[in-house]
Amino acid sequence: MPAISQDLRSPGPAVDAFAITPSDTVNYTQGIARGLYIGGAGNVVLVTPQDNVVTFTGVLVGTVLNVCSKRINATLTTATNLVGLM
């Protein structure tokens, strides 16, 4: 089976997923996530690959945020059951 490229610019569905544990200092070990699934409503504070910190307020259960991230900060993130999409 050929390797799957992680080109963040290419359209299409995610090819992998992983559970996210928010941290203020530790980036994902899996690499850059192309999207984020929200399993429990709340606020999400994410860090982009360019180190911009962005707060999404009042994200609803079941939302998929189509934004690349390298980390979800624990401070001020109240959403739960977060899943990174790759």
C-alpha cells in the first residue's frame, strides 16, 4: 500500500485521526492536524502551524473546525472530547 502524503493544502477528507489532550507547551506528536472535531461543547484555544493563537468561543458539539493546528492549549479550552483530523 502506498504511503499517504500529509499535504495540508490538498482538499479531501482526513485520512487519520487521534485523540487530543490539551497542553500549553506540548505540540501533537502526530504532526499537524488538518481539522478538529469537537465532541463536547465549549471554547477551543488552538495554535496554528505559524504559532498564531486563536480562540473559538462557544463551539457546538459535533462541530468540525477546518483549520490546521499543532496544539490545543489547555488554558481557557473548555471543549472536551477533541479529535485531531489528519
